[in-house]
Amino acid sequence: MELRFADLNPVESYHLLIQTVLPRPIAWILSANDDGSSYNLAPFSFFAPVCANPPTFVVSVGKKPGGDEKDTFTNLARDGRCVLHIASVEQLQALNASSATLAYGDSEVERSALALEAFSGSALPRLSQAPVAFACTLQQQVDVGPGGQHVLFLQAEAAYLADDIVLSKEPRLQVGAAELNPLARLGGSEYAALGELFNLPRPE
């Protein structure tokens, strides 16, 4: 089968991309609502690390089904802060629940009774159960396409790693992939966990 994107509508293009670029990591992003007393939480799988100096992630944020801005973007555009989590398979139900479209200010954290705790180096808390968290600030925004897809560059200022996923600190930090057991996003409503792991050193 050969396809031309010029012959596909945006929905068809979207489903082609999410069913072929697999698996995708998930950025589970917490941001502060404008009342200052509640938090928004949402997953995004158009996500990747793009630079180590400074440590930077890219996250693509679309619109709500009705065309309104997503709450994550609204919050980041206002105060430029978020905490980006990497969820493990154990958090699947909570992560999936946080993808629901809610009214602004209706907190996914409170709905799912998720525990928060202070995050050193961050003005925002982190999810207690997530094994990895990054305190981030919005570095820059690039809008793509006629729909105004927001491509956000988030610079990490601090990191949290659960002790049980850190295998060693010398000669350099080693995080165990199996211990982290991260969630991956597939197409439709499908998710994946790590399967068989391979170790293949790069050639000299």
C-alpha cells in the first residue's frame, strides 16, 4: 500500500501516524490551574527528549475535541511551569483516566485521589507513585499546521528517580529499564509494556 498525505484528511493522517510510529513514550504532565489550589494532569504521546545541554523535551499539544485549548497548554502559556512524569505500567489506570476531557479547573489529580509530594527544585509537586519526574519550564513554543498544533520545548531543571530503578551511580548513572517498566502508547486505545530486552553494543 502506498499513500500520499495530500490525499488524506487530518484525522486519517493522525491515525496513520499513531499506528505506525510505535511504541511512543508518554509524558504525564502536571500543571497548576489558575486558581493556584488545584492541578491539571494529562498524558501526551507526541513526546521525546531532544537535547541534553540544556536537557530539553519536546511535547506536541493539540486542541480539545471542541476546538478549545487543552488545559495543559493554557497553564503552561500562563506560568511556564510543569512536572513531566514517566509512568510505569502500574499507573496505567490512573494515566488513562487522566486523558478524559474535563472542564477547566476540574482536577484529574483529585478525581483519581492521586497522592502528591513536594519536589525539591520545583515550585510544583510531583506524583508520589510515578518512578520518574522532571521539573520543567517552557523554553519555547512553535505552532504547526492550520489547526495550530502547539509544539512545546520544555527545559528540565530538576529530576526525581525512585531509588528502586537506579541500578548504579558509578561510573555513570544507570537506570534499569525493567525496573522502571514504562508504559508505551500504541494506536487507538492500545498500550504496551516492555517485552524482551536486547543488549547490543555499538560497533567501534
